[in-house]
Amino acid sequence: MLLGLLAWIVGLLFVAPVLWMVLTSFHNENDAATNPPSLFAPLSLEGYANFFGSTTGASPWPPLLNSVTASVLSTLLVLLLAIPAAYALSIRPVRKWTDVLFFFLSTKMLPVVAGLLPVYLIAQGIGMLDNIWLLVVLYTSMNLPIAVWMMRSFLAEVPGEVLEAASMDGCSLPRTLRTIVIPMVAPGIAATSLICFIFSWNELLFARVLTATVAQTAPVFLTSFVTSQGLFLAKVCAAAVVVSLPVLIAGFAAQDKLVQGLSLGAIK
């Protein structure tokens, strides 16, 4: 009973700032800026009108489209590369596979900011600054190590007898992956896809430095609402709600698969 009550309290503490952000987004700027904040202030769509360009010249649609493009394409590329790699490291182990996994993980140990300048200089040299395809490549390389680790734990649960039976029936490796392996680890693929999508969607540092106007993403566009004129809380909260919606919708839609996937390799 006490543990359940404690869990509810902790959960509410985590959700309360998000709920407050949503509520503030439906207030006008004067009510949102009051101190202490006004909980029962009249509701207004002023913040959303500002975000969608009714009172400003900047349109959020190009940045949102850029974020969708970079996140979806990079996630698909990650899956295309991670599933065969994880298959080789789990079902058909290569020599020194533990060293290979450590190499993948070691690429995540370097702080992102440490590689920012070399990436910028390379992108500048090849003329790829402010290009959405540069972000697709970067997000793919950033998410690939964690995807390989996750997919390996999921693929390790596939019974070897099933694969042997498929081999005896004459199934080629691509057909085995497509018709047998992938359906069996679908929850794991869903969990990996969701995590990669969230990481790509929320990435700010590379997008802030490597893009300008053409390839600007939603998180970068969100930072433009903080200006020298001040912080307009209602507008910023409305923008944050809109930018957060794709991740929340994707997480809610895939929550069953996510739980199944994350627990797939938990019990031996």
C-alpha cells in the first residue's frame, strides 16, 4: 500500500511539470507571466496562434517536416543496418563478438561536443552544411550502436531449432530474416525504432550548429522563441507541446510493443 502510494507520488512529480506546461500553453502572455502563476486564468489559444504563424512571420511547418524526415529516415536506416549486424553477433556469432560489441559501445563514450568541430569542418568542406541529409547520416551513426546492442539481446531469444528447420527447408538468409526472424522479434524492433526515433527527434546540438534555415529542425525552431525581447511563456509552452506531440503519440501507439520489446531478453 505504502509503496503504491509512493509510486503515485513520484509519478505525479514527474508529470506535474508537463501538465503545467500544457496548461500554460492555453493562457495568454499576461496570465502566464504572473508570479505566482495563475491556475484558474481564462483559457486562450494565443500561444498556439503565435506558434503557427498567425502573428509572426516564421512558419513551423518546414522545421517540423525536417524533423520528421531526419527522424524517420535515420530510424529506417538504423534498422536496415542493425538487424543484420545483430543477427551476425547473436544467431551466427562472429569471432571475438564481445570485442565487436565493445567497439560499438565505445563510440558512445566520446562526448558529442568533442566531435562537433571535426564534423562541422567536414560538412563545410563537402558543402553539406544546412542539409537535411547530413542530419540523416549523423543520426543514423549516433543511434546505430545502441540499436545493435538492443537488437542483439532480442535476436538472442530466437530458438536455434527454428532457424535450423528453415535452413533445412531451403530458406535463404534474406528470406529467413524477412519471414521468420523479423516477425518473432517484432516487439524488439518496435522498441528499438521508438528509442531511435525519440533520440533523433530530440537531438539539438548538431542540428543547432550544422543547420541554418533550410534544414532547421523543430528543436532548433523552438529555441528561436527565446529572444532578446524576453521569454514569452505561453508561446514557448505552446511550441513545446506541439513539438512533443509526435514523440508522445508514437510512444502511446507503441507502448504495448515497447514493454514487450524491453522485457524480451530479460528472462533466460
